[in-house]
Amino acid sequence: MGEKDLVKLCARLTPVMALPVYVFCSLPDFNLPDGLAPFCTVRELEGLTAVIEQFDAHRLRLPYTYESRLITLSVHSSLEAVGFLAVISRALAQAGIPCNAVAGYCHDHIFVPVDRADESMTLLKAIATGAGA
């Protein structure tokens, strides 16, 4: 069972950045190309949004936007936790860093611009030490 206590979530926060660059694609026909394994998808009225590795977007010649790095907030957060992503997004927003969040069963994940990824990691680590909370 995931953690709900905001203080504990922040104290246990261990951000981990994935190596690939991720991008967001819109598939208006709602069909994923064969062989594509997205990080996640979101079904919208306009089509299927697929968050995929940039390499795959180039390989499959898919148009995309938002070159980003994936940071997993490695603390087992409850889907019912209140305020955790608000703390994260506020810290990044104060630094002028956009983030796009995805909640998984065990962890929250954020996508930040490639050129601000290292700065984002520094800010997230500061939350865990209490300097950024």
C-alpha cells in the first residue's frame, strides 16, 4: 500500500532520471504503430497521446512535440495521497520549469524539458532534504 503522508513522501523522495529522451505524439486514428511500446498513453477526444522514446518517433517517422526527460519519483505514493504532486510542481514552477505528471500504481512520474532536467533533479533532491519543501 502506498504512502499518503505528505511529510513522509517528501522525506523519502528519491528522484531517478531515465536515460532516453521522451516525446509526446498524437495519433488521431487511436492506433499505435506495430512494434511501438509507449511509456504511457492517454485517450483524448482528438486522438491517442503516446509518450514514447524520441528514437522510436524518428524510426517510425511520427511527428512529436516536447523533448523531455522522464523523472520517476521513487517513493511508493498512494493514488490517494494529497498534495505530493503539488509540492513537486510548485518547486519546479518557482524555477520556471514546466512538468507533465503521470501517476502510476506505485510511483508518480514527471516529464521535464531536456535542457532543464539536471536542474529539476537538483530541486527534487532539495525537497527530500527539506531545503525545498
